[in-house]
Amino acid sequence: MKVSASFLSSRDLVKDLRALDLTDVDYIHLDIMDGKFVNNKTMPYSELKNIYKYTSKRLDVHLMVEDPEKYIPLYATLNTEYIVFHVEVDKDITKLLKMIKQYGIKAGLSIKPNTKVNELVPYLPYLDMVLVMSVEPGKGGQAFIEESEEKIKEVRELLKAYNIPAVINVDGGVNDNTISKCRDADIVTAGSYIIGSDNFQTKISSLR
Ligand code: DX5
Ligand code: ZN
């Protein structure tokens, strides 16, 4: 299992990013919120772009925004491996996925807990990642929604049926108790479980 670390609940970004850089974590999960698609708002790009100073890890960018087109060109310039936005946005999704790929970056879609898996079908050929939300997007530290286990399985079946080599990432409420429900995923994203501890590496290892 690969592990991506979300620092959304960090109180000391520089310290936590430096500490994460010393672990074997696979990705830094960068949560971007616009105050519209979700209520909360994250710090602006002008500040977030500086994270390269504290970590050499590749980024897995999660856009919780209404208008991904405004954010893709910005986050494509960082040390980014994946950019993912939400299948629920009312935009030309295929065009946006192609836009991400034009930057040479892997593209993905995230799906909220109440959205049906078959909403992904029209976009499958363009997907390198499906990010299954196991909490309502918007904030860290929420409890893992139990039904997500079934959702992950459904996404796995869908990818298999259409022969799509995309990876599955699970985001929200992942910890050493809920990891058993994520066994069908390739990557898990964990925030408060890692950042809220005093030994990041132990927590990361417990999820593998
Ligand atoms: C939720 C974010 C998640 C969150 C994960 O809206 O997309 O990435 O930070 O944090 P935990 O692991 O605390 O649920
Ligand atoms: Zn996220």
C-alpha cells in the first residue's frame, strides 16, 4: 500500500513538512479548497508554492474547487505527480482532464460519498487515479464512512470491467483501524492520523 500524507490539520507546516520528508511516505497530498465547492478555504497558491523548500516528495493535488481550470496551471508547475478534481463539478470534465495531461501530469477524478460510481464512466479513458472520498470533503479529522469499503470495491470492479489501469486512492478518516476497509485501494491518504502523532514514520508504516 502506498501512503499519501495530508497536512491540512497541521499547525506548523514547515516543521511537519520537514518531518514528513524524513519518512518513506510516497506522496504529499495537497488539499486545495476554494470556499465555494466546500466551505473552507486553504492558503493561496502564493504561499503553498513554497512547500518545495521543505519537501522533495512528489505531490498528489486534490482540488476541492468549483473551477479547476483556474487552479490546474498553477499546481501543474510544482513537483506534482497527480492532479485530481471532483466529478461533481459543473464543468467540461473531459476538457479539464486533457488540460492536466497537457502539462505531462497524471489526471484523476474524486468522488464524494453520496455520488454514484457510474458517474465516472464517461471519463474512464482519461483517468490515472480515482480518489474515493471516505468522508465529506471540507475538513480533516472526520470519521471514516463505513460504506466506503463497498464503494472502493465498486470502483475496482468498474476499472477492471473497462480495463483501465488507474490507481485508487482513499481519502478521509484513514487510520490503523479503518485501513482494513481500504484493502482494495492502491494508495491511502491520511491526515490527522499522521500529523497528530509524534512519530510520523510509525503511523505511515502501520498503514502499509
Ligand atoms: C478532506 C480532505 C482530506 C483530509 C484528510 O476534505 O480532502 O485530504 O485532509 O484528513 P483526515 O485523514 O484527518 O481525515
Ligand atoms: Zn484530500
